[in-house]
Amino acid sequence: MQFRPRHRRSAPPVIIISLIDVLMVVLIFLVVSTTFKDRLPTIDLALPDSRTQDLTAAGDGPLSIQIKALPPHWEINGKVVTTFEMERIFRAHAAKKPDVTLIIQSDKAAPFGAVVTARDTARVVGITNVSAQVKLPAER
């Protein structure tokens, strides 16, 4: 029996360059095999192109909603409405004219939740053509 320890071996040298190559191959594999998100959920708004057309015309024209910064947030044709009244008015316009256009006129400081609520209410009743009216600068 040998109780004497054998002389210690030195640690094998680690070749750093080959480790870097292996890590690069693993990194390339992960990048290639990762699935990417196609699109983040967003609200699709079509912005109007005209600078001169009056988009707030009543009657047979588009339906417009004004969203203010301070409560009550929603106004349709100058009348303050709640979400239930907004849905009723949207349904009436969609029943009368199925391809009705909804124009959202929002104050810059208006809460985004109020805009989302108006857009979702329009989607629920079947209004798909939604535009956001913006103030264009005088010169670009």
C-alpha cells in the first residue's frame, strides 16, 4: 500500500481561442434559432391627408369625436357623452351607413386611455375606418 501522495500533475492548459470560437458558434445558433415577434400590438390609425378639407362637417359626412384633457373627456357634435352614449351613437351611425368614417380629434394632453376607449368602442360596433385628425405644422 502506498500512502504517499503521488506528485501532483499540472493543470492542463486551456486554449482560450477555441473557447471563443465555440461561444461564437453558440451565439450564432441562438440568434438564428430565436423566433422574432412579427408585430407589437398597436392601434392602427389612418391620419388624414388634406390640409384644407373641413373634416368636422355634420350630416352625411364622417362622425367626429373630440377628446379633451380634462373630464368629461368625450364630446360628439359638441355634446358631452359617456362610454355608453358613445357606443349608442356609434351603433346608430354604423347602422345608417356601414362604411362610416370616425375622426378622432384629441387634445395633446388628453389621456391615452380615453383615445383607446373611443377606438375600442368603434371597433366593437363595427366601425373600421378610423382617422386621427392632427394639427399639421405650417411648414415642413
